[in-house]
Amino acid sequence: MFGRGVTDMANDLGTYVVVLVLGIASTLLVGQVLLRTGQAILEDAFTEQRTARSINRLVAVLFHLGALGVLALVSAVDVPVSGAVQTVVTKLGIVLLILGAAHGLVIMLLSRIRTRGQEQRALAQLGAPR
């Protein structure tokens, strides 16, 4: 009816599902790495482990929501390639690049928080006002 056969729509659905499954798995994997490394970084920043754990979870939730939102958008965009395999690889490549950038930004944010916390503790030890 619209110039596309049932086979084309099945291929589109298949590539869509593959991109989503691989993208979600990648997002969860990177998120777990961030949870583990973020906890150690934030424990250096805050004297209370409870505070570090809470902030780490909030940052992880923000990362997951942002990454999954981008994944949803990328999975729905048409890419100018031919073939199902090329479509999956291209979309997954875009998702992985974005995940890498998001991971780098989160680590940079956590490092800044750690540095600020260390500076505040050093000033407090010297008796200087904050």
C-alpha cells in the first residue's frame, strides 16, 4: 500500500530490536562501571560515605535516563545505509560514541566534585573559612 513490503517492515523491526537490545546492554554496562568508579571518586570528596553513595546513585540515574533517551531517539532515526547489518552497526556506533562522551562527562563531573571536596577539607584543616 505504501510501497514497502512486509519483508522490509520485518527487517526494520528486526534492526530496531537489535539496536535497542545491544544499546540497552551497553548502557547498563557503562552505567555499572560508573557506579563502581563514581563511588570511589565521591568517597574521596565527601567525609560521609552515605552522602557519597546518594550522590553517586543520582548521577547514575541521570546517566541511565539520558543514555536510554538518546538510544530511543537513535533507534528510531533512519540512517542512509543499505542493508540491515549496516543499519545496526551504524546506529550502534552512534550510540557507543554518545555513551563514550557521556561517560567522559560524568567522570569529569565526578572528578571536579572530588577536587572541590578535597580543597574544602584542606581549607578546614588549615582553619580557613570556607
